[in-house]
Amino acid sequence: MLRVVNPHHWLDERGDPPLDNARIRRQVLRIARLIEYGGPLASGESRETLVECSMRPGRKPCPGLLWVVKVENDDIYCYCMSCKRDEVLIHDWQDTIWAEGMMEPVPPEPERPRSSQPN
Ligand SMILES: [Zn+2]
């Protein structure tokens, strides 16, 4: 079943996912990941993502990973090649903070505590 998604329906006024609704936040972050994978593609290009399929055919989680394709009108079409049941079409994504792909690398913050401190 195809779901058509406009991320702006869920984002707050700063363009961030909501903090006060965990379920919506999970959904928005899933869409954000798909935008991050699909936004930088040229028209007609596709790639596999590390976003898991959300379907449960036969009550078991589908093992598939979603693919993203940049289709007509610059929309991002996402689908599971394994079960062919999880389908999302994302439009109006171009001015979200994920449109350009992953953030550019930056040096680590010097004041950030390290996970493994020497004795
Ligand atoms: Zn699937």
C-alpha cells in the first residue's frame, strides 16, 4: 500500500521532528532517513538504504531494506524489494534539513566527554 507523505505535516516551526510525541517522532525520523538517502539522487537514480521494511507478512517482520528512487516531479519513491508492500512517496521534502544528504564532517567538540576515559 502506497503512503504519500509530506514531512511538513509533522515538523515544528523550526523544521525539526516533534519532541512531545514519541510515535510521530519515530515516523518522522524514518522519513528523514529516506530523504537523506534519496534527496541527493539525480532524477531516475536509486539506491538501497539501511531503513528497514515496516511490513509483517505472515506476522513476521519483513527482512527487506527500502530502496529510494528519485522519480518525476522530484519526488522520492521508497519501496521494499523483498515484500513489495512497503511503499512511500515523499513530496515537498526539498527544504527540509535532510535534503542535501548526510551532514558535512566536522572536528569533534573538544569539550565533549570521551566514551572511554584513560584511568
Ligand atoms: Zn518488505
